[in-house]
Amino acid sequence: MNIVRKICLAGFVCTLSMSGIAQKDDAVLFTVEDIEVSLLEFKYIYEKNNRDGADYSEPSLTEYLDLYARFKLKVKLGKDLQMDTIRALQVELEGYRKQLAKSYLNDKEVTEKLTREAYERMQEDVHVSHILFRVGKKTSEEDEQMILGNAQRAYERIQAGESFETIAEELTEDKSTAQKGGDLGYLTAMLPNGFYAMEGVIYVLEPGELSAPVRTPLGYHVIKVNDKRTARGQIEVSHILVRINEDKTNVNAAKNKIMGIHHNLNDGREFEEMARSLSDDQRTAKRGGYIGKLSINMYDPVFEEAAYSIANPGDYSEPVETKIGWHIIKLLKKVKVGDFESEKRQLAARMSGDERMDIAKRAMIDSIKSESDYRIDSVLLDAFVHSLNDDFHSFKWKIPTLPKGDIITFNAGPAKTMDQFTDYVQSHARERMRAQSSKAVRTTALELFASFSDDACLEYEEIHLVEKYPEFAALMREYEEGILLFEVTKMMVWDKASTDTTGLKEFFNDHRQNYIMAEHADVITYTVSNEDQKVVLKSYRAALNHTPEEWLEEQNKKEITATFTRKLMEQEEAEEAGWQWTSGWSSPLMTEPGQDAAFTRVVNIKPERPKELQETRGYVIADYQDYLEEKWVEELSKKYSVMVNEKLFNSLIRK
């Protein structure tokens, strides 16, 4: 049945003149009772589901209009049955909403800039030295200011002409670089989470330039850029390792062994074969020495330098000595970095948990405040702050008696009350107590209010996402209507088809001609569990001259563990298994070490016949579901009126 051909086209409320007037995407294309489907919605869903097939031809549009009208009929029934009020479904939909909203709750323009910035920085490696002044998690504000002062004085000494390397050896709290004058080697973007400020500095400074103290999770760094080069990127490598013992007793033996391996490689031996048999790196030896992708600063600098110096994939290095032993490195592949558009999605994924996304979030919140007429009642906030004492940093703190009112307001959307704020503070006891030894009470209180305020702004934005982003509204509509469709179809079709045994039998009897078993064979598979091949062979021969039941009884008498299974099989399936389509044919005896012996017999071949319900129940249920759905849609099309704006629909057709 084609719904489109049965709908009323006359007297439709939205009739547009197509002569010289551009159609509006928010114009209503069709209705199902009180459900309106706009031109924008139809075009969106048509293009999304048809992809390259969305050619806007008349047959394609007509077919999809019919499908979408059917869909909306079912959604209408789901709403009339108030399935959208079922609590479990509301919770499910809210979960989808929260998940989807995350991708919209940041400033997309800022995110794009940050992604491009990371991509551009990845094109360069920067040789960096630093002097670290550590700040611990429990360091007080007063002590942190003293540490910052120490870092500032070191910076000023270098600015005045003292040697960076000398001061690094004297003052740095990074033990791994102290003896190297603070040398960190080459770094490349993206630096680990928390080091975005440091990344920004090293890419802005020119070689030879020095930075003022920069804060990271480790503390304050005075940074010097020594050099810059085109990024080395990633390579894939394998290696063969000959370890040197910790007591250095095998130094000469290790060198002689690696030289011998290198000689054999030059004579044509396979690298992977020698890695498997001779490499001391057990983790990679079984994979032919395969290490995987290598980036800068992952391994010993000597190893890295040798690996990146190999010119062509397939080549291998001269023997190279590192702290753990001797290596021969083979270059497998140079990993090329694509253009920005091809790398953008992967970069965005890497940035998802990075602090730079906080920048996009901060930009979003600032934008929300600007657009929403965000206001704070400073009198209420001051009253809260002035009510606090030292108990605020402990579990003893209780919410004091405070003035009532809205502490945060917006031009459109729910305000946040003083009670909501104090409840928030009480529920964040961990944050309060964590700040006990390092922050003043007022500082902690204002930080908690800032977090509460940020959450309020994001909640405000989430409420208005449907208005601001048409694609968000479209996806939420898809989620909601998809949930309704599933539930109403389950009730009206799927469950009924599975439980209505009488209806299923009647349907099967009316359509028996559709369920025919072609010429088929009675195929029996025998298994025997016995390690004695003579016993197995006797059992095999006995099966050729007895019915399966007689054979099984005989095996049981002999205390031989044996079974058989029977299956009706059509010719195509039997031939795919490699069996002959001949009555009485038997397969060779199959014996595998540690497995039961098995063989198969084609007992007899039977002519075509109608199938019984139990033989094809799954197929019958599927067909019965289609039948029930077709009847259901017919009933819905009589129950609800579907009206289409014919002129608007015709305007979509591309000749």
C-alpha cells in the first residue's frame, strides 16, 4: 500500500505560490493529524538515510515520503498511547540528550582554532632545556609564592648573563636533567595534559631565547629553546637485541654476537627469522622483532637517532649500543601525517580530555554569560562568604541560616537560588576539605561558587540547544521518535507475532505454498570417543550396515562412547560441505589427535515437500511480523489523516 497515493491533497493549510517566491525550509510539507513535518526535517532525513542515492528524483522522493509517513503514523500512535510519559523511556532519552549535548557545550570556533594550532605545532620538533622549581599538591599559597620568587630570581640571573646550564645544575629539581644542564631533548606537540602553557612557550620562543617562569602541574619552569627542526613524526620499526648483563660480564660476547647477526643479515638471512630465534627482547622476538610505532623521546636517544637515520623502509642499521645492550634496527614504515582536514578528527579526539578543551569551555561560558544577561546577586554571595569560619574546610561545616533569593539569574531560563548553591557546596565536601591546608576559606568558597556558576551556565545552554542548533534538535527528535517506534512496534507487532500461536498457525496454513523444502537428504553425523583406531574403524564399518539406533545400541553394549545427530539437508548445503548427493554415501573417517572420530552418511534422498511449521518457525514468524505490520499500517492510515502539500513536494523534484 502506498500511503502517499491515499492521502488528501486538497485544502492543505500551507499552500505556497511557487512563482518567484523562494520556498522556506520551515514550511510544513505534510502532517499526520497534529504532527507537522517541515520541509527542513524531510530533506534532512531523506539525505541522511539515502546518502549518495538522494538524487531528488520523483520515484526516490515518493518512495521516501511514503516510508516517512508510515514512520510518523507509528510515532503518532505511540504518543496517543502516552508511551513518551513512561519513566524508563524518559530516562533513556535523557541519557541520549546528555551524551549528545557534550559535543555542543564548547565553543566550536575556539575548538577549531585549538585543533589547527596543535596540527601546525606538530610540524616542528623543539629542542628544550628547563630549570624546574617543584610545587607539591599540598604546597600552601604562601609557599608557592616563595617558590615562584626563586624561579624569577634564577630567570633574572640568566638574563644578566650567567650560564643557563650552570644554574640548571645548581638549582633544578628535575634530577633526570640536572647533570645535562636541564636538557630535555626534542619535544613536539601535543605535550601531556597540564603542559599546554609550556607548549605555548616553546613554540613561541626562537632558538636561544628564554622564558619567564611558566606554571605546570610539576611547578615553575624557566625554559630555554635551543633549536627547532622539521618534525620527525612517527616510524614503524623492528629490532634484534643482544643484552649486556648488569654486571657487564658479557660485554665482549654481546658485541661479538650482534656482529655475527649483522654479518648473517648481510648474507641474506631473514631479519624476522633471526629476531625470533636470537633476540633477547622476549616481548618482541615472537613478532619478528616488531616494536611498533616510534615517536621522539620514547626510547634511548642513541636508539632513536639510529632508527630515524635509516633512509628507506626495509633497510636496517649498523649495530648500535645503548644502555641495555646492542641493537640492529629495521625500518618498516615512515608514517606520513595527512593534511589538516584528514587529521582533524583524530586530533579532536586526543584533545577531548586535555586542558586546552577547558579553554573552549571557558569561551563557551563567557559567551553564554554575554548572551543570557547573566547576573550574580553580590549581596547574597557576600552574605554567604561572611558567614564562613574555619569549619568550612572540615566535615563539621553546616549550612548556616542565610537570606533567601536567586543568586544567579538569566534573561530566559531557570534561576539558581541560594539554597541550590549551599546544597552544592555541602555536596562537594571533598573539594572543601582538600583545600584545608593550602587555601583561605574565602578563596575556597569563591572557587566553589565559580564551579557552581559554570554548571549553571552550561545547564542554561543545554536547555537552549534545541533553539540554537537545528542539527541538535533533529538528532534529539530522531532519538525520541526512534524510542517510541521501537516500543510501539514491539507491542503491536513483535510481541504479538511471538505469542499469538493461533494467529501464527493460521498464517502458516494460509501461506504453506511459500515454505517448501526442496529435494533433501536425511544426513546423519556419527562421533566415536576412543583413542584405539581399531575400535573406531570397527564402529565405522558397523554404521554402514545398521540403522543409527541399532548402531548406537551396539556401541553402548561394548561400552564405547558414541553419539549421532540427524539433520535434513538440501543439496546446495550438502555439496558446500563436500558431500556427495547420493543415497547411502558415507564420508571418509575423520580422525584428529585429541578429538573424537567423526563421519557422515547421506542415508536417503527425499523428494520436494511442504515444510512443517516447526521446521521453518523462524522464517514464518518473520513473515508474520511483516504481515501484521502491513495490516497495522493500513489501520493507522484509516485512523489518522495524512495530508501533503503537493506543490511544496513537487518543488523538490529534480528533473
